[in-house]
Amino acid sequence: MKVMILSVTAGFGHHATAKAVGDELKARGAQVQTLDVYEYINRLVKGTIDKGYLFSSRHTKELYRLVYALAERHGSSYFTTPISIIHIVNALGAGKFARMVTDFNPDVLVCTHVFAAQLINEIKKRGLLTTTTIGIITDYTIHPYWENVPYVDYVVTASELLHHRCLRRGIESSRLLHFGIPIHPKFNQQLCRADAAAQLSIDPSRPTILMMGGSMGYSNNEKLIRSLSTIGIDFQLLVVCGNNKRQYRNMERTLAGYDGPCTISPYGFVNNVEVMMSAADCIITKPGGLTVSEALAKNLPMILVNPIPGHEERNVEFLMNNGIAMLATKTFTVDEAVYHLFKNPERLRCMRETMHAVAHPDATSRLSSFIMEMPEAIRS
């Protein structure tokens, strides 16, 4: 079995999903090749997409939100014009990329980003490729662009609760695989709180909050910490700044003069989030699809902050409407959310039960089994 996994640099989650699926398939004996499609086609385009996503989601939020809403309302073709950057790149790069795929000759193609799916859709539309293709949606919603890739044979969603939305958006039931968002198997491994705390050198008996802002460190952690310090509870805070080195340095300077009741441990980019989740009572995080899925697998209650406009705001709607998370806002601040969560054990218990019902910690295994057991007649 040969599998090619295609991703696009725009945040960390798409690559993490690609790695999780790739590692699992390799462990089952598959030959796997993973590529960033635009790095192969044009590195300038790759950098532009990555920086453009970061800039627009941070600094032009209202415009980003408007564009997303218009695409939802009018369909993906509203912004997919013949002169759009993605359309041009896909049109120019389709032939080159098709030859590269043919050289590897995969049995199955897996796309963890909709831009990669759009490229493969264009290639298959031209008749340059017939390989069975699986697209993975890494959010708890359906990005409008997923509606316009009919040559992608199967679409993996985060939850069976999204089935009706998929049908409304024009994705046929026969193409839907409600396996959940694939995450690293380590998030499915049991680790008791005491052992996790020992690995982190923290006190397992003290209330512990994990605070994350995604791989790019979006959250204003300093402001959140000042807010939490007013609660009067002796918290341990594990603060992950991700790739935001400036935020990490600012955090260190802030802590140099901090004399509040909390014990605060700052981190940059880490590879042991599953250990931190096992040691924590709750997580304060932006609602990225991968982080949400990891927290669900660890049965860790969530307080959501600073959603990126568009897809992450739709993630918030899904989680809130299913009783899985709390949302901190300007009028219901993070300290209030934490206070409510810790002072209402019944709410915490109900949240954990609902998380069990919605979580798909076995998503990576289910997708890998589907791929490995796929009949040759379908693959060809």
C-alpha cells in the first residue's frame, strides 16, 4: 500500500494531522510520502499563503470574517474566480504536480488542507489522475471551499453531528466519513494526573490550568494571567506560547516582577502537550480544530478565547451548542469562566460526560483502517 499525504502550511494543525495519519499508516506497513503541495510547486507561494493567513487572521479580522461569511452565504465560487491566486497557482501547477504524483504512483491520496484538495480536484478534473482521494476537514464545521471539490472521493469530518450541515452544503452522504479529526495516538494513551505532574515537576494536588494560544501563540497570555490572579485561588498555570518567541520573552519579563498567588510556568513550542493535558483540570485555548480534538480525547474541559474569525468561530458554535466548552468574552471574562467552572462541580461533570459522547480519540486508527482495507478495485 502506497499513500501520499498532501498538506499546506497555514498554521500547525494541518501538518500535525498529516503526521499523525502518516505515522499510523507507516506502523501498519504502508509506504508513505508527505508533501507541502505549494512548497513543491513554488516556495514563494508557500510563504505567501503562510504569512498571509497569519496576517489576515490577526490584523484584518473583520475583513476575514466578512469574506468567510460571504463564501458561506453565496457558495465557494463567490471568491474562486479565474484570477484568484489559488486558482492561478493550481491551474499552472496542476500538470507538474500530476507528474510527481504519477511517479510515486500512490494507491490513495490524502489531503489535510482544502487548498491541497482543490489542487488534486483540478488534476482529476483534467483527467490526469484517477487515484482515490480522501480529504480531511480539520475543524468542527465545513469550510465553504470543501463544497467545491467533487473529485475528492471521500471527506472526513470531525463529527457525525456535522452530517446534516454537510448535506446542506452539497456534500453527498456517500462521500462522508465521520471518523473525527485524526490526532497523534499519544493523546489516546492513559496517563494518571500524578505521573503527568511528576514529569512536569508540578504539584498534583493544586488546581492546574493549561493555557495555550495555538502553535502561533495567538492568545494575550499576560492579560489572561492578570485576570486569573484576581480569583484568589492558588492555581498552577502552564502557559504555552507556541512559536511566538516575542510573547515568550514578554512572559518571562512579566514573571520577573510577578508576586501573585499563582505559580506560572512558561513554555515555548512543546512536544508534550498530552502530558500537560493529563496534569490539568481545564485548558484555556483558542478553538483550533486539532487542539479541540486533543482536549476531547483527554476529556479536558475547555474555556475558549480569541477564536480566529470564520472557521474557529464556527468551532465555538459547535462546542458551545453541544455543552462541551465555555467561551470567555469581553463581558464574560476568563477569570469569571474559570471561577464558574471550578465552583460548579455538576457543570464540570456534565461537560466531561458530553465530551466522552462527542470525542473521537480513535479517529487516526479508524481512518488508517479504512485506507488499509480499501479494496484494490476502488483504489484504482
